[in-house]
Amino acid sequence: MKNDNQQLEEIITIESGSLSLREISHITSTPERLQFYEKKYPDILYSTLLMSLTHESYTEAQAKRLWSGIRQHMDKLNNILQRDVGLSVATLDYLTNCSEHLSAPKIIEQDKSDFVSRAATIDELTGLYIRDVFDVMIKTSIGNAIHNNTPLCLLMIDIDDFKQVNDNYGHMTGDKVLAELGACLKQSIRESDMAIRYGGEELSVIMPETKEKNASKVGERIRKQVEQLEFDGFSVTVSIGLGSLNKVCRTPETLISAADEALYEAKHNGKNQLIISQCAIREN
């Protein structure tokens, strides 16, 4: 235990309005220490933390709410990427991709190229997670499902005849289609599901604790909602393959392969439909 004099030596003065990452980490390192600074600086603590991190001004109440979101988001990123992403990475990702409070980020004490490569977990065009996140989460989700003996489903979704959209209407219109489909996916899934831009015009959804019947309903809802989207003079459809964890599909490779084969069958059978992989039928 440290005596009072040693504790006083660790107190950081924040009236200057500017803190380093080391000082911020010190202040927020434990709930007890954060509570101490909350009592010492009840009106300026969180606004100073956010100002120091982002060079943006927030009211104390707004900054406190954002800080809570940042901490929760950092825990989520750490779990997704299986590493400590750090406070500044979590701050940038949360304020730009989740809360949209930060339009021109200026995060302190980071090498820009390294920071950007580590912080990018969201595909800018679709608003969905990027493929690197998928590669980590499919392994984690399968491991958790096997350990807890719970179901797990995977949707692989491909835009039908997307090349024709780009050829006939241009790549900017194609980008608009991808953006609309990204928004459609996010609106159609649960918070516990994870929507990803798997590659090009192919999207995917990892669905923990979900049986085939329920996953199929979600997939059909996505398919119908996409079918109803209207663009400038045309519409699009998607084909969907559904795979699920079972005695045969118990690795990322086999589960992805099962969903991909079902997707190929949906394409071959006429497109704009959902097919459940025969490998994905769970034994009762």
C-alpha cells in the first residue's frame, strides 16, 4: 500500500487542459483512481480527457457519455482482434465509425501510418466490418459455440449481376448500391450478429447462438428488403448461402465452404434466393 505522500505525488493537474496519453492512462487506469479525479475535477475531467485525445471541444456531460462509449468500444475491439488496441485507436474508431462525433481526427502521439492500419476495422463504403475482422471473429465464434454447445450460423451474400450495374451505370452508382446494402444488413441483424464486407460485392453475417430456422428467416428478410430497394432506374437482388456449425462443419474453412456452396447453388438455380447448405443441416 502506498502512503498518502506517495499517492499525492501521482496526482496529475489537469487545469492546463492538455494531457499526454501516459497521463490519461494513469488517470483512468483503475476505477478507484478515476473516481478520485472525478471528485477532484467534477466539471472538467471528461471534457479535458476528450480534448486531449481528439483536439475537439465537448461539454462535460457529452464528454462523459462519449467516454463511456469509448471504453465499451475498446473492450469490444480487444475481444474482436484478440489484442489490446489501445485507448487512442478505440477513441478514433468509436468517434468516427460509431458515434460520428469526429470529422477530422487528430489523435495524439501516434505514428499515422501505423495508427491508420491498426484502427481500420470498418469498411468506409458499406459501414460493415472488414475482412480481417471476419477472419478473427469466425474462429472466435466457432470456438465459443463448440465450448458452450450453442448453434452458430453463417450467411454468405452476393449481389446478383453486380458487374452489370458497374458496366451500365458506373462505379459510383455501384458504390451507392454497396452502401445501401451495408445499411440494409445492419438494420436487419441483431446486435450480437456481425455483418462484414467479405470482399468486393460479397457480404457475410456471423450469427452466434442462432439455429438454421432463425438464420434463414433473417436471410430471407435481408433478401426481401434488398429486392425492395430502388436506385436510379434499376433495382438489385442478392443470392444467399446459409451454413451452420455441426459435426461436419466445425472449422472456419468447412463452415465458409458450406455457406459458399449453398451460395453457388442459389446462383445456379436462378439467383435472388436463399439456400441452406446440406452440410449445414443440424442433426436433432
